[in-house]
Amino acid sequence: MDYEKLCDKVLTISRLTGNFSRKESLDFNDSKIELKGLNDLVSYVDKEAEEQLVSNLSQLLPEAGFITEEKTINKKGEVYNWIIDPLDGTTNFIHGVPTYAVSIALYEEDKPVLGVVYEINRGELFYSYKNGPAFLNNKVITVSKRNCLADSLLATGFPYYKFDKLDQYLQLFAEMLQRCHGLRRIGSAAVDLAYVACGRFDAFFEYNLNSWDIAAGAFIVQQAGGNIMNFSGGSEFIEQREILATNGLIDEEVLETIKRHFKS
């Protein structure tokens, strides 16, 4: 498998899908919103964008299966599986907040080998492939070199439908706010992870995310020299639905703080 060549083709596909979503945002209105669950929104844009991704990616690897957010296809691959989110940041999109992304990961034998995050409105393509570096628009990127939490900028997400751990999470926020340069909430986990990969954020943490939210971004962080773990420091971040992404230098401080306030 030529992962670099395959990645180039996936970049083209991600741009096509992102351009579709950006065009549809120009005349989008509330009448086009569906509710999947409490605060869990979806639109025809999510579904059509996913159908485009599935169709185009299927031409690259006909034998590959898919793990998708909108469930537009039900296919499990024996070796290869795409994990895709056509519009990560749907709530931002619906409200006209211009931060949302296409997220595409390829897993081979349950291991990531390719990841692409396309932040649509900034035109920023973050990507990597097996045995390659991480890139932002053709330039190699690495995680930050900050080695102290006090000097770091962190990102997180807020729970939007599962609130049983809200109190302990707010206590964690309160301490983090006092111990770092700041805490940001962009509204797209894929973008948060991409920003860790290029050094804009020094760490990102969130719980109750799905594989399509984080698979591509997590791989890019690792390829850029960062670390990915769950809130216990283990590697099962997708299975546990907890993710901590860091630059590899502030792991101990961030993880110790999370463990003190947040019980899985």
C-alpha cells in the first residue's frame, strides 16, 4: 500500500466534500435541521456530505468498510475501514459559527494508517499517513515544545446531552483555568486535535466522544510527536470514550489534574 499516494487522493476528496458544505452554508436555515436526540442535531448537509465521502472513498478502496456518524452505509471491511465524519461541528454549522471540519481516518487491521482533517472555512488541511510526518497544507508540523502547564493553552469540549458527570467536569475546568494560560472550547474535536498537532494548543481533553470525532485527529497528533491516551493514561481512548491529547511534555501535570477531579 502506497499510503502517501492514497493520502493525496483523500485530500482531494476532503476538499470536494468541504466545498459542498461551505456552499450549502450560504443559504442554510433552521427549517433544514433534524433532531437525533437531546442537543444532537443533523441536517441534510451532514447526510449528503457523508454520501459523497462514502462514494468517493469506495472508489479508492472498494474492499474497505465504513464507520460513519450518519449511518448512510453498513459495511465492515476485513482489513480496511474508513472512519469518517463529514461535518464535525454540526452545531457550529447550523448556527453560522465558521468552525467545522471533514474528518477521515483509515484503519488497517484496527490500526490507523491515514488521517485527514479539513477545516473548511480556513481552508486548512491537516493530514498524515503511516511512516510519514504530519502536515498542514504541505508544510510539516509538530506539536508544541511547552513543558509546563502554567505556560500552556488547552482545549476541551462541553457535554451536551449526558450530564451525569457535569459537576466533576466543572470542578476540573475550574482548576485548569487557574493553572494554564487559558481553556478554549471550539466545538469541533477534530479541529481541537489538529490544533494540538500543529502546536496551537498544548493539550485537549474531552469525554463521551465517538470514533468518527477523533480517529483522524488523534492519528495526526501522534504523527506530529504528541501523545494520545484516556483519562487513566491508557491507550483505549476510543473504547473508553475519553481522550487526552498532549504535546508529550505536559502529560503528567494534565493527567494528574484530570484524575483528581474526574472519575470515569
